[in-house]
Amino acid sequence: MTAQARIESKISHLTPIMAAIASTNPHDADVRALSIDPARSVALLAPAGSGKTTQLLYRLLACLTVVQRPEEILAITFTNKAAGEIVERVTGALALAASGREPAEAHEKPLYMLARLVLERDALLGWNLALNPSRLRIMTFDAFCAQIAGKMPIMSGLGGGRTSDDPSLIYRAAILNTLGSVNDESIPSVLREALEAVLAFARNQFELLVPMFTTLLTKRDQWVGELLNMSGDELSEALREIVETEMSGALAVLDKYDFNTCWSIFADASGVHEHHSWAAYGRVDMTDEGRDFARRAAKALLKTDNMIRSKVTAGEGFPAKEALTSRMNGFLGSLTGDPEVDKALILLRDLPDPQYPAESARMMEHLTVILRYLMANLMLAFDGAAAVDFPEVAQRAILSLGAGVEIGDALLDEDRVCHLLVDENQDTSPAQYQLLRCLVQAWEEDDERSVFMCGDKYQSIYLFRGATVNLFTDTVEQARFGPKRLDVYHLRVNFRSSPTIVEWNNKVYGSLFQGAGSSFVPSVPFRSNPGLVTVEALQSSEAEAQRVVQLVQDAFREDPEQSVAILVRGRSHLKHILPALKQAGIGASGTDIDPIAECAPVAEVVAMIRSLWHQADRTSWLALLRAAFVGLSWEDCLTVSMGHEVIPVALRMSDVQERLTLDGKARVNRLVEALDGVEKSSRSDELAWKARALWLALGGMSTVDQTELADIKTVFKLLGTHTATGDLDNPQEFFNALTNLYASPKAGVVQIMTIHKSKGLEFGTVIIPALQKSGGSDDTPLFYWRTINGRFFMAPNMGDQDAMSPESRLFKFLGSRVKADHRDELERVAYVGFTRAKTRLHLTACKDVENEEAGSSNSLLGSLKRVLADEFVEADVDVIELDAAGGVPSKARLDAGHYVELPTDCFIPAATNEALPTESELHDELREGEGDDHKAKVEGIVYHRVVEMIAKDGLEKWSIDKLLGKAQAVAALMRREGYPIRDIPTGRDRIMKLLVTTLQSDKGRWILSKHDEGGQEVQVSGFRNGRWVHRYLDRPFVDAGAYWITDWKTGDCPEGVEVEAFLAAIAARYRKKMEEYRAVVIEAGVTLPVKLGLYLPAVDRFVEL
């Protein structure tokens, strides 16, 4: 560890605390201590799991011990959740310190000591943070920008307008006003010419241009300042510099391998074979001839997979047995397989000409003109909507800070910042960096103010927001931010993951980033617990889904209390996994996975809102008629729809009602009565009230669980904000806003989210499936932009042109750079996902990817193929087809005579603390064996899987010989389920004995035989006590006029206990649960007598309950 003398601060009261921190571990505790010192400005490199939030907390508390007011500290976080967490931890630390209970653990004492110092300063200066935690300025960039701009409405130009979460309609208005002005004869000729050129590019289809310009407006903070002030000459100069620099870099790589020899061979071949006549120039330089030679030579040397050839043949113009062929193959054979050679040749092949093409220059001029007018129209659209977007708030905050006055005075005195803390600095966008620079511009290097920047470049995954990792890395390399010199510290200890996971990540990313100027530093594990990393290849998506289910079950058998997460890049990657989890009875909780409008109860409410808003919306009215709280059959819906074009009119027509079924008449009368009730109310002109009241009157509350009720409340609240005048102010804005809402997470043992959403979280077990799946493809933009070698550069989309034209090559070159940035980011996205795991990390990929090549460059697997190729093992999984609920109604609905007594003011009551059984699932004790013995549980699980397979295949296909031939497969299942290796032979023999008994038993064969409406893991839904209840039945079927529900129980009869007594005990233990099964299927619509039974293969007895 660093010498103790170094662990000191100019702030003397912090030195003992820093010394305490420095004693906590031998690897990086010294830099942890130094980084909290407010007398130092610090850039802290904090890899995943390194305790970054704790360091930020220490730094914040240390700053509170030296400031006059808490407001002098500004802590910027990336999300509101992170800001809330830090505030909570600060107040918690202060509360613990106030209690006087000093912790016994050494690593907890520094926080206690800091909090005690803060309390002393709080009392001295009268802050009263315990009652006023809002004085802690811990906020997101967006919140801070809004605060700055709002405090100076004249300087910022932001006077009272709201910030729109969905500005798409504002963008659309500005775009259409700009493009539509082409028909205005009074517009300047330069604008008309520009519009005509761009419309010609889009074949005069406005709707093709709207999404392109929308994307540009969304990201305008990345280009507006550069593009609108950039001349054609500057573009040409930038291109020339880029070509020269890039070509020099490529040749520097190739010179290491004496590629001049290769060029000479091509030149010699030009005089022998017409195929190589292009190679007469024979050298690579910046002349037109030299660049053309380089382009053609690189193309000849590269295969279609962009890797250099290992040899040439007659197909490449080098016939066998010729001296030139031998020379070329000898040269190629001397290369060492350096991937940098491939990259250099690709660059030479794709490099554009150094002269900016005339057509591209004209198109950029046209786009610049249009974008200037578009920005003006956007400002008008903001004014018209009395709203702005987040990029505009940020830009106006920057303007307010730098509007020709001293930067420090731009803020009100009480808001002056003395200590700036920035979390997740690697995700900061250029505009946000500019704002931070404005804040510190007037600071001096030796004053008492400080900067603390914390980040990890390997967790930079927000490129789509313009957060380029080089902003952070440049700051670290320069060790300076504005006037402040930064001490750069690197944390090394990983407190999160097991040594197995830490070391695996070190190996993968150490290999991935080696030799490319990487600053990757291996982490040191703090924990000593065992861990597991698996990388598996599956044959199909269905097999992969089954494997995910098994991995989840494995994790909970290992530790029932641990957290388990399934992380994906996109929602579509869960297509097969979610049904498989449901089939297995595993509850899943999705975070921002399911759009709220796709939740069935919410969709029914939205259909009701649309119906009330527009009487002639037949689609919405029919959806309302089918809703669970109305419940018309398809037959009655058809009758109503044929009665009159306007559905609410048809509902009241006597001839229509006469043709309805008796059930339909009762339901329609109930609906019409409720409609008349809300229509006759004095508040009938208030759409939000009317919709809520109608839903309540129809019993909507009785058709949802608590989670669904929360989602519906969200919809009604949103409707209220869009109906200030009673009716929808802007219907499209309301329905657009709905599409941006996600359903509340349901209670579930497994958490499911995107990798981006998982950032900052940790889980005991992490499963990342579908590694081979590509992300969504981006539409081709109007122009690409990027900073290359410090120069901002742009290339326009020229549409359908020859692929080898200068314009096309320029656009393709810059586009390839932009796409390469996204591919590089995929490596970091994978890193974020891999480092969420504490104990188990499971990666899976499958080979049957539809319409895409497995492991494409736009997939996690494609980005990591070089380092994961040797990690994969084949996983053999039995695919279990998903069963339909045979004979059980899938559409549950309220009784036709359901009556609701409305609250007098038609409010939605607050949720009670009573636990609702809706969507709860019974513990699958069928698979647990008897008692808490782990081996017995595994034996029950494996037995259960095999009998499921037998029932699915058909009993007639399974003989005793075939069953005995599966002994090795049974042993493999046991290993996968975590059965102790040394005990597998004994356990396998017991399971095989139970299975043989089952196949030889009359009752066992009866249960396994094919029956009417038989199935495995059948879900039934019933409406009980005013709520929906869902249950999973293991082996239900119809036989001899009865609906049977059977269970398998694999426990042994204890020694010394009579079999009859054992059977009576088992029956008593499971009777209540089986009776609940009976009640649910009856409520679900089963009209046959329901019988219950347990089969116990250990004693070959069947017990009817």
C-alpha cells in the first residue's frame, strides 16, 4: 500500500478518515482515500463493481464538511433513480451518525466519521439537513439545465414553457412547415432550390423525409453548431486532412510487414497479365494514381469477409506454377494474421478521394439552407406549443451561462457552485460537457473549488444520445478539465462478483482490448465465494428458452433468496423465453419491457376511451364489447355490428336486441345502462371523468389485479393531463404518449430488462440469451456526421448513385466509421451485462436465427466472436412444446348480471394492503419431492420431467427397454440440476426404479395415457371473490365423464410407518391445495365433476382425495 505519509489532506480534519479508508484493502485503498479529498480535483476510473457510488458518497460528505452552504455542492447523476439513491444514502448516514451507534466493522467507520463531521457543521451553520434534504443539489443534467434556464428566463429565452417528454408532434409541425413552403412563391430562391433538390432525392414524398429530419432534430445538439457555420472550403480542407492522416496510419501498419514487396509483385504482374493492367503504377502515395493503385490492390487482397487472403489463385489473376504466383503466396504466407493488417487494407480500399465531390458539396449547401430554416420553424413550433424539448433546455442553459457576462455571476449567488461532482462521466454528451466547462470556466487552478469526475470508459453505452467515450478518455489523458488539473486514480477491487466471474471478465476483455492502446486494468476480486460462468450453444430458439428455464431453476435451487435477472438487448429477443417461463410456472417481472398499451386490461380501457371520444370508431367499439367488463360473445358482437354502422346506435335498437342471445341481452342492457348514466351526468362533457366513471360502472375494478390497476390509473392520469378543456386537446399527442409508457412490473421471482436498464444494478445470477441476435437497424440518414482526428466532418446521402462514384464512396466511408463506433459500443454493452452478475453468469446463443447470419457484426456474439469462440459448449436440451389449456376458456369475463355499487363521486379507491391472489402461482411442490432435502427435490424434478416427456410422446412409444436406455440422460439431468456428483449413481437408480414402477403400474399408465383435453402445465383462469385467479395444473384430463387433476409425489414411505398411514398423511398435506385447484377450474368453466388424485410411485399407490 502507498506510504501512510501520502494519505493526508490540506483539510486536516479529513486526514484521519482518509487514513481509515486507506487501511481497508491492500490493492487500491490509498487511491480511494485520496479521491475523497475536496482539496484535490480528481478523475476517478471506476470499473463495474468497484464501489463507485460509495466513493461518490464519501466525496459528497467530505465536501459538506468544508462548504458554507450545501448548495455550493453540485452532484450530477445520470438518472433520477441514481440521484434519489444518493440522497437516501446521505440522509441514512446522517441518521446513523445522529444515533451515536458507531459501527463495529472497520470498513463502515469512515462513513460514520464523515457523517459525524457533517452533523457538526450542520449544527454550526444551521443547515438542518435532516428536515431539508432538498438543499442537497443532487440532480440529473436535464434537471440542472431546467433549473439554470428557469432562473434566468430572459437571458435563456425560456419563460414559463413546459418541457415536453414527447416532442415528436412539435418536430413534425416544424418539418412540414419547412418542406411545405416549397409551394410558397414568396420564399427566397435559395430555399426553393434547396427544397426542390431534397424533395427530388425523396421522389417528392414528404413522408420519407419526415423521419429523417425528425432524427436530425432529435440529435441536433451533435451537429447544429458545426454544420450551420461550416463552409464548403472547410469541408474540403477537413476531407483532405482526414484522407492524408488515415492513409498514413494505414501505410504505417503495412510497412511493418514490408508491403512494398506486395506492391512490386502487383506491378510486375501488370506487364504479364491483362487482369492486372491497373497495377502498372506500382506504388501507394497521395497522387490520384497512387490512391487508385492502393484501392485496387487492397480489394484484390481482401476476401468477401474482409480478411486478407492466405494465398492467391488463377481466380485472382495468378495462375498456378507461375513465378509471380509463388512470390505472392510466399509474401502472404509470411504474414502473422495481425487483424490490424485487415483493417489497414479495408481503409485503403474504402478511402474516398481527398477532393470533396462537387455534387456532395452542392447537396450539403442545400441541406444547410433547409436546416437553418428548419431550426427557425422549430423555435416557432416551440412557441406555438408553449413547450420545448430537453436539448433546447440544455442549449438555453448554456446560453444563459455564457451570455457575455462573467460565468460565475450568471448563477444567482445562492446557487454558486464550489464543488462539482459528476457521476457516469463516460455517458456525458458534447452539449453536457460544454455546460460543465461553462460552470468552471472562471475558476482558477489553485482556488479552493474542485472537480470530481467518476466514470468507466468500458461502460459507455449511450452513443445514440451522442455520448462519445472519447470526451471522457481525452479528459483523463490530458488530466485536466478547464482550469483544473486532475489527479487520475484507478480503482481495482471488485466488491460485487465472485473470483470466477472477475477473472473470466479479466481474461475476455484483457484479450479483446489488447494491443489497441487499451488502458484496460484487470480487477481484483474482493469476495472469495464460488462462482460459475457458462457459455452455451443451443440448436434452436425453443431449446434456448428451455435452457434459460433450467438455468433459472438451477439458480433458485442453489440459493432460493438470490436475485435472478435475464438481460437482453431488445424486447424481441424474449419471444420464446417469456412463454417458456410461464409454462414452467416461473413468475417474471419486466422493467420497461411491455408497452402499457399492449397489456390486455389497458388495451380495453384505451378502446373504451377511443369509443367515447369518437362514436363512429367501430373498431374501438367492438373491442369495448369484447372487453372483460362487458363480455359480449363473438356471435352477439356480429349481431350488433350488422345492426347499424354506428355501434352505440345499434346497441339501443330494439330489433338488434331481439336477435341477441339471452346472455348478450343482459350484457348489452348493462352496458347501455352504464352509458346512459354517465351521459346524463353533469360532467358528461369531461372525457377523463366519463371514461373513468364508465369503467367503474361496468365493474372494471373486478377484472384486474393490483399491478394492472396501477397501469390503468396511469392511463386515466395521462388522459386527465390531455383533457384540460374537457375533451382531448390533441388526440394524437395523447395516443403517442401512450406508446411511450410501459406496464408496471408484475410480481415475479425473475427480473427481465434490457442491458441498458440493468446498468448500475447487480444480481446473484445473470442470464444473457440470444447473443447472436442483431439489434434494430437504423434508417439511412440524410447525412452522416462525425469527428475524425479532431475535425468535424459530414457527408450527404446522394441517393441512388453508382457505388463507385466519388459521392457514394464518401458517404459509405463516413457511414462505415459511424457504424464502427456502434460495433465498438457493442463490446461495452456486453461488458455492462457481464459485470452485473455476483455469483453466476450464463451466456447462450442459438443457431437457427431467422433471416440473419448467426453472430452478425451487429450482435453481441459478432462483436465478441474473437474472444468467445473457444468458450462455447454444446448444450443438449429436450424441447418441451408449449401446451394450450385444453378445454378451459381463454377469455375470462364478468357475469352478465354483475352489479357494481359506484362510489358517490366515482373515484378509483386506493389499493388496499390486502394481498390479491390474482396472477399468483402455487408453489410447484410437485417438483420438490418431500421435505427440504435437496437430493429429494432434484429426484422429484427429474422424475417429473421424464413422465412429462412420456405423456407428450405417447405412452405407446415408451417400453421398459427404451426407458432403461435413458439412464445416462437421467444422470445428465441430475448433474444439471446440481445433484452431488458422487451420489448420482444411487439417485439415478432410485429415479429409474420409480419410472419403471410407473410404466408397469395400471394407475401410472392410466395417468400417462392419452385422454380427452389432457395436457401438461395447463393454465386455468377463474373469477373468484371479485378477482381473477390463475393456476397451473400439472396433469389434468377428462376420463369417464370426470375432469381429473392428478399430481405425482416421489417421496418414500418412512421406515417403520405403515403404508396406509403414510398415504393418509400425504392426502392430508395436499388436500387443501388440490381443493383450491378444483375451485379454480370450476370457476374457469369446467362443468364436469372434478376429481383429484395423487400417485405415489414409491409405493405404487393412487390416492383419490
